[in-house]
Amino acid sequence: MTTPRRFLAALVLLLTALTPVLVPGTAEAHTSPVPGPIKAMASLGDSITRGFNACGFYLDCPSRSWSTGSGPVNSHYLRLQAANPSLTAYNDAKTGAKVADIPGQAEKAVSQRVDYVTIMVGANDACTPSEAAMTSVAAYEAAFRTALQTLTTGLPNVTIFIASIPDIKRLWEVGKDHKAARAAWATLRICQSLLDNPRSTDRADVERRDRVLARVVDFNLVAEKVCAEYATCRNDGGAVFTHRFELSDVSHWDYFHPNATGQKLLADLTYPTNDDR
């Protein structure tokens, strides 16, 4: 398992260089097997986990979810189903959710008596109408910690998997020179804390983007740190964050949410590979 110290060192180098470029493989995914067979699982998170825009225009597409999807994305659910054909999956994520919503989603998962939970949350805490509106690191940690306490208290044997927040500055990098992407970001007012004035090279805009990226880094470090406090929690070691996705991996309706290809990529990045299921 990648230690918080090792992951922190890699991310400190990132911030020191003030660049979104990360070498794939900087962090290693945690590859311990999921205890099984799993009888029921739940996914917690936001629009990414709901598969928003992955199968239709401005629609939730949970069948395309990287976690609990039943469609052609080879989700965690479909991979675990090989060991238990009667596996039940609940998608408790909600489009627009922030980390403050995760404790409530955790309570729902407890009521569903699941034994495997995936969590990816934080994009909406950094992607806000303005930089000032971003969730503080302290607030993120408090809510995240409450969610894990809720899960482990209500479900002592639950296995929890934490997926890192994608590098949203990479989205700006691959889309800033694409006319349709810029139009979508401006018209739909998407992630203006980061994507406002996307072609500007003014110092204020450059530094603003770096601060948004730094907040995502901090959120990921918090999630990894809190996860490490629980024996049944594991994380992707930054695999999602460090992956350099392409514009072809996101919806061409909003140039923000993962399309079906992007959802499959998330599943491939986050599912353990060195297990014996």
C-alpha cells in the first residue's frame, strides 16, 4: 500500500514545480484483494459516480458508473459479480454532491447492509463558481472522517475503497485550446474557480489555477490519511489523480464529466489487479 508519506512526497514535488504534469506510476495503486465474495456494495460520491452525461444529454447514467455500473464499463460491480452472480449494487451517489453530503450517503449504505463501499468525492468542493467558494481542507477532513466513522461503526467488517479526485487542472490543460470546450465551460458556467478565462496567461489566472490544483491535492492527502486510520479501508494511491487523461475521455456535451470511455478508464485505474478472485 502506498503510504501517505510517499504520496505526499510526490505531490510536494508537484506543487514545488507549480505544474500539473505528473509521471504515470508516481503512486502505486493498493492491490490487496477485496474480501469476498461480496454480497452487496454501494457507491458514494457525486456526478462522476452517477455516470452523469455518459449515456445521454444531461442525464445521470448509473449504468455507466465506474463503480456500480452494469453497462460496458467493466465496473467494480461487474468484476465482483464474477465471484457472486447475485451481488446487489446500490448507487447512493448524487449529482452535485460535495463532501458534506457523504456522511448522509454513508448512513444510507449502512442501512443497506453492504460489505463493500467505494467513495470518490471532492471535485465539486474544488470546482465552484469562484475560488473563494471552495471547501476548506479542514471542512473536507471533518466530513470525510465522519463518513468513514459512520461506515465502520455501522458496518464493522465493511471494505472501503477510496478513489482519488482527478487532476482537474489537466482538464484545463487539454481543453483550453479547444473552441467547443471553452464555449461549454463559459455557457454552462462549469468549474469557474479553475476554468474561468481559460486562455489567459496573466499571473493572477495562472496562480489561481495552481491554487485550485493545490486544494485538490490537499483533499486527496486528507482522504488517504483518514483512510489509513481504518484497517478495512484502502485507496488507489493517487492512480486517478496522476493519470493524464485526454479530452476524448470526457463528455462532449460539457467537456467536464467522464464519458463511457472515461468511466471505463476510471474502473481500470481503481480496481485492484493483483488479487486472486
